[in-house]
Amino acid sequence: MIETLRRDIEALAPAAAALEPDAAGRARLMALALDHVQSFLGELADGPSNRSWDDVFASPLEPEFAERGRDPADVLAFLGRSVDRPGITTASEAIRQADVALAAVEPVSTPAKKASCG
């Protein structure tokens, strides 16, 4: 029985390998993700902070649920094209406006409290 289970597990190993990338595969995935995040953050200050509902997923992922896995670069490209670039509801504009408002406010000085040894 154990031998049968061992053979079954070994037969499934090639299919599971794609779910467990080696160090080089993880490095490639991390590089793709980092590039995507850097691009998103680089455009955040100038991007819209909201968008109309008509634009939400205007170019859907086809098929929405694939039978096989997708290339991570294709998934990130879809995310950038359909979510990030058209604009997502972010706090970018609110944060920018708050930063501008805070920069215009003069600091309020408060009297220092006397330390007591008690």
C-alpha cells in the first residue's frame, strides 16, 4: 500500500513542479512582480484616483478561468492594462492633497512638559 501511494505521489510530481518553482524560477517571478509594482508606484502620483464603472475590466481576461495556468507576465500585463492603468480607487489624490495641506500648515509649538522624578 505504501509503495502504491509512493508511486502515485511520484507520478504527480511533474504536475506539481510548476507550483513549486526553484530558486531561479522564484527570482524570475519576484523580478516580474517588482517591475510591476515599481511601474504602478511610479505612475501613482499622476494617475486617476477613480474611474467610471464603464471602464471596470473593459478588456476582460479571456477565458476568465483557464484550464491551465497562465504565464505570470501575461497576468501582470492584464492587471496593468485592466486595473492599474485605467485607474483604481486609490488614496493617491487624497494623500497628495493632504501632503500639500500639511506642508502649508505652520508647526504648532507646545510648551515642553517638565519631567518629574517621582
